[in-house]
Amino acid sequence: MDRQELFARIQYPLPQHAISRLIGKVAESRVPWVKDLFIQRFIQSYGVNMDEALQPDPAAYACFNDFFTRALKPDARPIGEQLVSPADGVLSRYGRIEHGTLIQAKGQTYSLHTLLGGDTARAAPFRQGSFATVYLSPKDYHRVHMPVTGTLREMTYVPGRLFSVNSATANHVPGLFARNERLVCLFDTEHGPLAMVLVGAMIVAAIETVWAGQITPLSGQVQTTRFDERVVIEKGQEMGRFKLGSTVVMCFGRETAFGNFDPEGSPIRMGQTLGALPGGADTH
């Protein structure tokens, strides 16, 4: 058994939710010496670039979570053409959704139907479509933005485990992204349907959206909210954020194409062009 497999296996018996909520309480601490210590150690350990932050002074943040979800300067992330990355991170996997399955890692696939909360009608528009998975590492900017302009139709909270979402668990925990707690946000766009899936993970204290605030943790039941009033979010605008890091899985209809990517595993930035939209139209 190698180290990656051992790391994945030891997570099974852990009280994942209890650990995550405890870390969340510490991350919300307003005690100056506590939050300053955590922030400074984090910056040093992960090499966080504070020069691009709207507030570059680490001591100015009220708590660790405020630092972690920090805003960037307006010109820090130019928005490219066509379909763009929703976040900073690593483009871990992308491709076609074949036979209702997505690729998690080499030799590992998972179900579109399960990922989107177990609803056949919800999954149907994305069968034979495309997907892209962005992993946000601790050092990355942790706000999530729209890859294309969309109108929010539905939001579904799906309860689950909270395995870590790094490469070790992606390689060794079957169905990881369809197993962890997650928030599925469905949008209508002029280029077809879009599902933005914000996946929870170990020590992720919460997921927030710009239209509903903090979403997780909730009860142990799937909960769906439908939106009759129009909630339109423009391409490049923030749609949500992670309080501590995780993964975004984007699902698109069959007309959206990806191409000209760097190899899987390459670092990407929010706003970087990822692929082509039907007809080649842009959404600026």
C-alpha cells in the first residue's frame, strides 16, 4: 500500500463533519493573536501572494475565513473570451460525459446522475455533454465565478461525506465527487444548460452563494430550491465561495466543446479561456 492509498483509507473512519465544523469555528475566531497566527503561518506555508489582494495587510482581516475568501484587485484576473475558468486552481480532469459518467482519475469514473443529486430529469440535459473539474489548492483564490453568463434555475444541496479532494483521494476513493457533500447550481445560458457543482471536503467549513449566503452544513436530506424570480449572474462575476478549499465540477450540454488545453493537471486562473461556446459567440 503506497502513501496515497494509506492517506485515503485513514479518512473512512474519521468523524469528517465534526472535524470540519471544529476547524470552521477556529477559522471564525476574532481573537487577534489566534487569527493573526493562523493567517501568518498559512501565508508562509503556502506562499500566498498578498500583492494581488484588494487588502494586502494580513492583520486587517477580522478572522481567518475573511482572509481565506479575500477579494482580489479589480485587474488581478482578466476575463478571457468564450468559456472561462470559474476559479484559480488545477484543471484536474475534463472531457466528454460518456454514457452518463465522468472521469475522476485514471481508472476511476463516477455517475452524473449521482453527482447531480440522483434526479434523472436534472441529469438528462448533460448526458453526452462535457465536463471540467477544477481543484482549488489551499494557496489559491477561493471565490468561484461564472464561466459564462447564466440565469439561476435551481439549487440543490446534496448531503454526503467530507473526504479530502486532493489527488490521493481522487485516485483511491471511488465516486469521490458524487460522494462528498455538495451544492448543485443549475443555470440556463444562451449556449445551453450549465451545472456548477461546488464540492465540499475535509475541513471545508461552509459553502456560500451570492444569492443565499451560507448553504452548508444543512440537514441530512437532499434539499432543492427553485427560483421563479430571475437571478442573472454575468460571466466573470462571483457566484459563490469556499470557506477553506475544495473542487468545482462544471457540466455542460452536448454543444459546448473544450480544446487547446494544457495537459490535465495544469494550473489555471479564474477568467482563463477554457473552451468554445456554440457558434463561437462570446458573452461579454
